[in-house]
Amino acid sequence: MSSLLANLATLLHGIRLAPGMTVLDFGAGTGWLARWLTQLGCRVILLDVSPTALRIARDLYQRAPVIGDRPPPEFLEFDSRHIALPDASVDRILSFDAFHHVPNPDMVLQEMGRILKPGGIAGFAEPGARHSLAPMSQFEMRNYAVVENDIDVHAIWRCARRCGFADLKLAVFHGPPFYLSLAEYGDFLAGGQTNERWLTSTRAFLRSVRSFLLFKEGSEPADSRAADGLACEIQVALVTDPVVEGGPLVVNVAVTNTGHARWLASHVESGGVKLGAHLYDGSRRMLDFNFHLGPLADPPRDLRTGETARRQVTLPGLAAGRYQIEFDCVASNVTWFAQVGSKPETITLNVTRSA
């Protein structure tokens, strides 16, 4: 079980999922992995040769619905030859311990290359190069006529290049954790002899594992569902003058997308970019982390690199005193921009007592 979860974590890390992506679960079976992907906010297409397995998967979705408003899954029967989806229609493909069962891997790779969008990723967690000789494989082939192929990544790569894939990456990892004493851990970090033991153990593990990624030719546009590429420049001008206690605070704000990722509109659940403000007292003690949180544009819209959104914001009134208000952007359920290196804008104000 621990190795299975380690393989899954490695696969999910490599394919760089983001909410809203269309993901094909190749060989989905009864949908245990697909349900996780749906819960993460992906639009999942469950593909399997077994109509019985897909029926069970559909029933499980209905009997135990995922939490929250998530894209509904699609159930698609596979005829082992053609994937009934349009060209360039999916962002990601996952094959978790399924590709080595197909009798026609070259044809399946051709179909995967066809349906993936430019820059899309197909991720595989499969057994190793001598899988078919294992006792369990021999048993299943003999008693159930199951196809148990060996995974030859060199042959897969030769075919993948003809099918529109530009790169292949193999994951080097150690499934079961490699436990060390405190002294051994220090030796490992220092590059000592413990490294050789780890390498030997890792090589032994990887003989029976092939986790790899195929990258479709082309580029995938970056957007604010991921932290990479997020940066902003904020300009704030205080309109209210003088600032008196209890009175509204009006500011003009201009926010420019200075990163390379497109900002999704503020109403998007995951990745929608909003303007936020944190309130501090004069000694820089936090008073209200979410002093303001609202859309950048009215009506909400996407912002591409170089675009600027301007709007006037009215903030709640304050008691008399000295304050700092820090303005920053936030991609919902992803990150505040300051956390990835962007510079927030701070204004200092003195709130006077009303006459």
C-alpha cells in the first residue's frame, strides 16, 4: 500500500494538475482515482474497457457524492483502439498501472497524442521491464487471460516521438521511505557513505517501477491556477482627505499584471485574482488580515500580461489612530502574490477624531 501511494504521489506531482483541467483517467476501473481528481476540481473523463467497472464507478459517485461544486465526471467505454474524444480536447492523461495491460501500445499512444492539447502531459505509473515474468503476472495471464506487458520505455519513446510528443521524463524516487538514524541522516546530508546505501536501495526499487511523463509538443498557456508566473505592480492613491474616525476610506487602485501568467477573473473559485488589503496598527501589528477582499475589475474579467485594472475602493472606517494598509493581490486557493516574491503596496494614514 505504501508503495502504491508513493507511486501515485510521484505521478500527481509530475503532471502539474490545476483545478478546471480536463483529465482523462486511462483505465479508470471503478473510479477510485477519478474521485480524487474530481474532488481536486478537475473535469474527469473515466475511460475503461469494462462497462461493468464504469457502471460501478457511476454508482459510487452517486452514492457518495464529492464535496462542493465540482465538474461532473464523464464515463467513456474504450474499444481498445479509438478514444472517442475530439482532437486536442484534454489537458492531462493519467495511466495508473493500466498502460501495461493494453495489447496495442503504439495505437494507444497515437490516440493519446491526438487528444492531448499542445503542451499537455500524459503521466504513467507502471511496473518495470520484467513485469510479465513475475509470479502474479503469470498467474493472471494463465487463469484470466489478462495482458501483462513489460514496459520498455525506449520503445515507448520511439513511438511517442512519432505521435506528437516532444519529451519524456522518468521519475527517480524511492517508494518505501529510506529510514536512517540521526547519525546516518547527518552523514547522508554531508554526502557520506550512507548515500551509496540509498542509491543501492533506490536502484533495486526502480527495477520494478516505471513512472514517466510524456510531454506533448507545443506550449501550455500559464494562468493563475498555479503560483508560477504570478507578479503584480500596485499603485494606490488615497482620495479621502482628511481621514476622520468612522468615515469611509476611499482609495484609487491601479493593478498591473507584470508576470507571465494570465490572471483569471475574480469570480473563478480556484485561481481567480482579487485585490486584498491587510490592516496594521502604527507599530505594524496585524489588526485585520482580510480588511478588504474584492474584484480587480467591474465587471470581473481576465487580465493578461501587461494589462492594468483600475478601480476605486471604499474601505471601512477606522477609529482614531495611526495605521498601515498593505495592498496585495491573491489568487483564490493558490497564493498571495507577496508569498511568491511580488511587492505589495503600503499606505500609512493618520485617522483623526471628528470635530
